[in-house]
Amino acid sequence: MKFIETLKLAVAAIWAHKLRSALTLLGMIVGVTAFVVVVSLIEGFNRYVDEKIAGIGAKSFTIQRFNPLEDFKDTDTIAAAQRRNKDLTLDDYNYLRERASLIGKIGAKARGTPSDVKRGNELIEDVFVSGATANCVEIENRDVAEGRFIAEPENDNAARVAYIGADIANKLFPGGNSVGQEIAVRGLPYRVIGVEAAKGTVFGIPQDSFIILPLKTYAVNYGGLLRQRSLYFIATSRTDDSFNDAVEESRFLMRARRKLQPNEKDNFGIVTPDAITGLRDRIFGTIFIVAMLVPGIALIVGAIVIMNIMLVSVTERTKEIGIRKSLGARQLDILKQFLVEAVSLAILGGAVGIFLAWVVGKVVTATFFPTYLSLFAIMGALAASGGAGVVSGIFPAWKAARLDPIEALRAD
């Protein structure tokens, strides 16, 4: 029997019992939907991290007080790092700028402080205000929508100017034309010099509610670059090939600056893009395996349901099987008929599950977190559902193929 004829028989059998077939598919649909949603969430996060790394430069690195990958392993390493590591200073920044030969660009930033921002009667609370040097716009590849970023003379003179996010501009200047206007941050006036292009939200957290001041302005008006306002540096190598050498040169210079002995640990941290992606892969590799257990259980349940229904179907169609065998159908033909029927049920459930996962992904992306439905996830889901169909259908198909035609014809 040709495969197309077998497929037609399978579809006809499924269509003849629409409600039963629909209920049979529920387990497979739930399993595939959960599988695809989990994969698309993890892939979406991975792409987001990769885009962020690409945005700030795949060949850029950060020098800061702590190294999260080494210093935050457990409570003991955290306590040791807090005792050992020191806040970075502008003297450290100038030391690196003057002595580094493999670093292409190096900028300094200070961690932000929640602040109230006001214009007229409009007040925005808990806006993330931070400080940065002028060259950070190039190192971080910031997308300036209006105006410009901070200039070097404005930082040197601690000028009261501000570079703001799109949300701040839209709320305080609903009519537009925010550049050149004045806002009050913590009661002090600042002139808006630029607005960044909108980024949206990630994890439900707005990415456009921030203000960046010149670093020295921030230090003067916020009381020093210590603790929660700690200083950190972002740097790039002169060439892609010299990236690792630039990182090691920075480590050497910082150790020399702080007079560390060869047997002493770094009392600062250097974080590279490879370290971030490595940590991401280690964390989400484990999460992915654990998260797959729930869809896996649902797929197993779905396969068991399909097997049960196929066994019932074999019992119901015993006489039909006897008639087909008496007319010349071989055991292989009967085996293929019921196996194709089971696989068709499973793949149909997989296709519905993929569609539902796509809908869920669109909703999640619009409201909470970016997802990405890849071809890998789609093919993997179809392969998993098809495999479940083969496993669940092989025994009922074998049982149908082994029926004695005479005994089958006698069945009521």
C-alpha cells in the first residue's frame, strides 16, 4: 500500500472521531506548548544578552570593585571580597589612561542613585541618575535620538547638563523639543543636552527612565563616588586581536597601582563579555534541563493517552482489520496504517502546541520579556511529538497486525 493511501486512511479515522481525537491531543498539545515556550524564553534571553554585549562592543571589558563571577560565589567569598577589594578612584582612572598602551578607549562611570526629577508641576520619582565621562557614548555605542551626549569640557567644569532617556523626555516634555530646556534633579537645575532613543522594557523594567550627568558633576552634587555610587571603568582594546592582552595589561597596571604582591589576589574585578556569556550558559544550561522536565512529563502523558486510544481503536476496528486481511492486506500494511495514525495524531498535537506557544511568546514579548521562536525549537517540537507518536503507536499497531483474520471476522 502506498504511503499516501495509508495517510488518507489515518486522517479519515481521526476525522471520524473528532471529539475523541481532540481530547487525545490535549496532553501532547500541553507538552509541546510548554517545551516551545521554555526554549523560546531561554533563546530570547540569550539573544538579548548577546545584543547587549554587541551593543557595548564584543571587545570591551569592565574594571570594577568586584568580580561577580569570582567574588559572589558564596557568603565566605563575598565577605572576603568586601574586606579585600577597594573602591576605584579617579586617580586609578587617570593612572590607566596615562600608562596603558593596548587600551583603545577607556571611560569612567558611577553607579546610579534614585532621584526625583521635576519640571513645572510634573514630578517623576525614583529616576536612575548616574555619571559618566564624555567618551562613554562611543565605547557603549549609545543611540542618541536628539541633541548630543556629554562633552569633555562639560565634565571638566562640572557643568549642570543632563543626557536623558526617552521616558523622561516624553513625560516632562510631551510636546517635544526637550533639548535646551531645563529640568530639576534633586532640586538643582540642569540643562537637557540630549535624548537617547527608546529601548522599551526588559523583565518588565523600563530601560528609558534614566539621566546621565557629567561624572564630576555627579560627584560634586551627590557626595563622592563611593559605595552605592562606586566608580567603574569601561574599556576597549586597540584591535580585536589584542583584546586579551589589553585585559591582562589592565590587570597588571591595577596590581602595580595597588602594590599587590604576586601571591595576593586581585582587590578589584575585571569582567569580559566571554565571562558573562559563560556564566549565562552555565546558569541557563542547568535551568534548561530542569525546565524541560515538566514538558517531558506532559509529553509522556500525551504519548500514554495516544497509546490507550489506539488500543481502544484496534479493539473497535477488529472486524475491519479482518476484512482488510481477507482482501489481501499484509501485516506490514496494517502495521503502517495504525502507526501512521498514531504519528499523525501526535504531530497534529505538536503543530497546535507550536501555534499556541507562538501566541504565548507574542504576549510575553509585548508585556514582559523578549522571546525568540527559532527553527530549532519548531523542528525539535515536531520531532519530539513525532517520536512520541511512534513510541505510543508501535505496540497498538503491532497488536493490530498480529490479529488472526478469521478470529477478527468473527468479532462483533
